[in-house]
Amino acid sequence: MDHEPDSWTKFAIRFSLADPRIASTVVGINTPEQLHTILDAVEEPLPAPEVVAAAHRICTETRKQHGVQANTAGVPVY
């Protein structure tokens, strides 16, 4: 990715919405501000496919660096 997103929280929500393999996302909310951040993220456009692909590459590289295996569904296995 060429630049960091304005909010990693918003990116994570949009990233999970953009991936059809993700059936649900659990979000912990402690304050009204956090709720507004999540709601804003849901209303914003999804990341472009090339951004999602880049994020997947970064996740894969990071898992390999730390010795974390992925199962066939792509979910990390610890």
C-alpha cells in the first residue's frame, strides 16, 4: 500500500466488508465516539480490489515472518 489509511479502525471494518469470505466481524465498542467511527466506516466506500489484495499480501508476509500458519480458509492457526 502506498500510504496509510486515515483510520486503521475504519480500514479494518471496510476490509472485512470487502472480503466475501468474511461472514461476520466482531467489533468492541466502549464509547459513543467509537460507535460513530464504526458507523462512518460502514458508510464509506469499500477499498479498491488492489488495496485488498495488497493487504492480503502484507498479512501473508507477516504470518510467514512470525511462523503463523494459515488453514485452507485463510484464517490464522496459532
